Amino acid sequence: MIRRSTVVLLLFCLIVGGIVGFNAFLQNQPPVTYTLAVDPSIQGWASALVGEFNARGATLSSGVRAQWRVDATVSDINVWQGRSNWTNERHPDAWLATTSWVVVNAPSNLSFVRVEPSLALSPLVWGGFESRVRLLTQEGAEPFDWASAQRVAAQERWAALGAPSEWGFVNIGIPWPRSSAAGVNVMASMLAAYTGSPALRSSTFADSGFRAWFAPLRQAMRSSERLGEPPPSVMASRGPVVAGFSLAPEFEWLAQLSSYAPQDRWVLAYPAIQAPLDFPLSVWQSAETTDAAHQAARALANFVLSEAGQAITLQAGLRPLNRAPGAGDARFAQGQPYGIVLDWQPGEVAQGDRSVYEQLFRLMD
């Protein structure tokens, strides 16, 4: 007769063996792949994050492994404008946007809920050739910001400020608002500078004083529609003939410094009222969305916020949320002589409702 203790031991062994076998079965199964939509401007950063996340492996509560792939075919502006072609049947599992307002004001048929309000920061940064910035700021007597930009733009040509005639027209580089969410952020910073307040209101657009103040800026920025690349990239490759100075996300300036060999060095500065990129992560939410998809998005967010993820963020020229860049972070350290501030703080941040962003989007039309 088999003793009860022997039966219990056999049952225990069978259960343990079953668990081990089931876990081995799950580990041998191919991972479930989820799609992360990103704006083309951050494809490099997102791909580096996802590559490391996938290499480390992430197991969900079900025991299934999760991995991500990056889809950078649709810009944030197109998503916000309802031109993504995403539907309940065909959509990404998550969306890493460049800036919060495109998510908050996304079309109502796009069922995204935020997993993390921000995974990194990239403030707007003014950059200009030193020869132009000296005239722009009256040899440092004025801040390098919208007021001095407007004053110079009103002169139309650099020669009116005493510069050589071959300097030509005053051209200001910006990301184009019709094709770039960062460009709308630039317009938000400009509107806030005019009113002196980060609270953006639609009524300002009807103000005749604002229209008169904006007119020369609009003229000076019109050439940006034809740039085809981020303003810092074009300035680095083609010089001041394209733009004497520009306002663009910080990470785009930092991306150029490693190869930039100027005869006329750049000067970088931060607007007083910011409209930084803050990179929220959202997950698609519908009746068909599984808990596994939410877990996978949460796992990705946790990785981005981890020490390893933040190191990748710094390498991309973006600011981690957990610490300020240090002297050992190459891209930021390289930017210090030009004006990059390691311990930059957001301060006042321009914000408005959807109607404000709609008008900022069309402001350069």
C-alpha cells in the first residue's frame, strides 16, 4: 500500500513539474509585439529605447513576454488634425507624442488614455550666429527673446541695423506649424511673450495691436516653410543665409553640435516663457484593449523612467525627469559654451485650449 506521505510527495512533484513546464512553455513562445506610434522627429530616441527594452525582455503577469516596435509614419500634427487614419480596427497600441496638447486635444474618436504625463523634457531654445545675435541684443543689452526678435524683424534687412548689405533680409527659422507640433509650441511661446502671460487666450488673435506686432515676425519667419529640415540642421549646413537665428527644441540644437564647425559661432538662449516638449505616453483604450496591452505600456514607461532609460534619453539630447544633465553627459556638456544650462527649470509654461492651438496652427497661413 502506498503511504499517504508518498502520495502527497508525488502530487507535489507533479504540481511543481507542471509549473516549471508551463513556465518553460511560455518562455519558448514568441513574444507579443505591440506597436508604439511616434512623431518622426523622435524616431531615433524611441527606437533606441525600444531596442534596449526588447533586449532586456519584459514578462507580463500572464507570463507572456512583451516587446515593442516603433511606427514613425504619422506626425503628431496629422494625428491632432484627424489625418492619422487610425480606427478602432486599425491603430497603434500606444502613442508617444512630442507634446501634451496634441493628446489632450486629439479627435474624440481616438481612444487614448495617458499612462505617463511626461517621460522627458526638451525646452525651446533660441539659437543664432553670434554676429547676428550681437545686433539682435544690442551687444547684450537686451535679452535674446521675442521682443528683440520683433524689433529686428521690423527692420526687414540687417543693413538697417548697420550690418553689411550682403547679410540680406532678416530671416527667422522655426519648425513650420502646419507640419510640426513643435512649431505650434513656438507660436505659443511667441503669443505668451506678447501678452506677458503663459495663459493663452483666443481673444488675443483679434487684437489689432497683436496683429501689428506680429506682422514683421510673420514676414521674417515665412521662409521657414521651405526649409524641409529642423532649423538648427539647416543653419549648420547652409549658414546664416537661410536664417540668422531660430527658435527650436533644445535636442535639435544639441544634435548638431558634435559636427558643427562654425566660423561664426552659435549663441543659445532660453525664452522667458516656455512651451517645452514633454513627451506623454498614452495607450489605446477600447472594449477590445486587453490588460496585457496596458501592462506592456506601463512596463515601457517604467523602463524609460529607469536609470538605463534615462541614460538613453540623455544621449538623445533630451532631459530626464529624474535628474538634471551633468558635466559627464556629453551632448549637454558640449552645449554649455554656447549657452546650454544644465540645471534649466521650466518656469512659466504657455498653455491654452483647443481653440487657441487651432489658431496658432493657422497663424502663419
